[in-house]
Amino acid sequence: MCQFAQAQLTDLARLEYSFIPKSNSEDQYTRLRAILNYPIKVKKDAYLVVGGEYNRILLNLEDQYPFDTSSLDKIHVIDLSLGYTFKWNEKWRFGVKFNPRIASTLTSQLNSDDYFMNGGMFFITDRTEDEHVNKPHRLVLGLTYNATTGVPFPLPFVSYFRKINENWSFNAGVPKSNLKYTFNEKNNVQTFIALDGYLAHLQEPIIINGQNVDHISLSVAVAGFGYEYCFTKHLVAYLYSGYTFRLNNVLRNKDRNEIFKLDDVNAFYLRTGLKFKI
């Protein structure tokens, strides 16, 4: 599952629903997501953050395939998290986070292939509430490691937020960039580009053309529009809708080489939920 590092550092709780129907097909992808983080103050400007995330992915494969798809209908991604953040100096805050993960169909007893280790370290400078700054901004710089990407080394992370004026602001970075227009304290709209996806282990391997399939992955790049309604400064409901410009749903072998492509046709995208943030 593609992790938003900035959201991990600021979201205390989140409930979310995502939906992607397969074009010209009865197949569809649905994800239910829950996040909970609990900060514990250990000293002035320093916090230990413990939490977890659960994703239940439902693959409704109604088309005809040359193999049994029953073992693919439910995929579970479970993250435990341990983070620590403290004020480095007057301008910068440092954060580090470790995420042991279970990503599996969970149809039998857990084994070593079901476990993954993710994590990251981040430097954050936040001047969004500073009255002396003409253009309020926030910059997050870091390194992230995700065992599900297949890249055996940390990757750089950059996210830059800037408020242009009373109504307009933008966030530039990966996995999400947006341009937001704020009507008032309650309502805002945005255009966005985002990446999403997952990789999980199949506990009941599928044989396709004499080859064992041990993993399934989905990668999505999507662009669209979003709406947020702020009940309070911290409680936000949101709805993002768009269309994918890259979609790749693939069955892979133990070495994560592609064996069978379930879907690569771009489709409608919907994500909605409720979050409680710092």
C-alpha cells in the first residue's frame, strides 16, 4: 500500500473507502481502510507515536479466467507502527517511523513471506501558523524504505506545501500533489495527482501455464478532483473522484516477475472517508 508520509505524521484517525471498477467488465476493486495513531508526550516537544493501519482489499473477479480466482477475493494488509518525533531546532522537527507489515490473503497459517518491513525518517519545517511569514509553507524531506517495492535501498521523499493567498494553496510531492481552492473555513476543492497500490503474498499459490504465482500487486496513478468538508479544524470529511492514467493489476511469481496481468485498462476512481488530524 502506498504510504503518505505526511499523512502518517499528522493523521490521528482515518476511515476510508476506495472503489475502482474494471472498464467494460463486471470486475471491481474495493478497499476498506482504517488508521489509528496515538501520540504519547515523553518530554517537551517530543512524542512517541504508536498506531496501526488495516486495509481489507476485495477483488470481485467476475470475468472468466484460465485459473481459479477464489483465493484472490480478499487481501489483508496490516501495519503496526512505532514513531518518534522531536523538535530538532527552532525551524526543524525530526521524525522516524517503523512499520512492520503483514500483507497476505490470510487463508492459512502465517509464514515468512507474509511479513514486510517498511519505515522512514523525515525532517519537517512547518511555518503554516507563523504570523511573521508572508507565504505560509511546510516542507518535508526524508528517506523511506518499502519492502514491497522491490527496491533494496531507501528512496528520497519530498513534499512541499505553500499557501499562495487566502484562497489558493498547493502541495507538490510524491505520492500526491494538489492545487486547492478554499471557499471558507468549512469547504475546499482541489485538483490532484496521486499514486496508490499494494503488493501481497498469496498463501495458496496459483499455477498458471506451469508457473507458480505467489504474489499479487496493484499500482495506480490517478488524476481528478476532490472536495473536503471541515466539521472542525481537526475533523474532515473528503471525497476524491478521478480517472486512472496508469493501472496495473498483476499476478507475480516468488521473484515478483510478472506472470499474468489481471487488468491494465484505465478506469474510474473513487475514494472517500473521514479523518481526524493534528
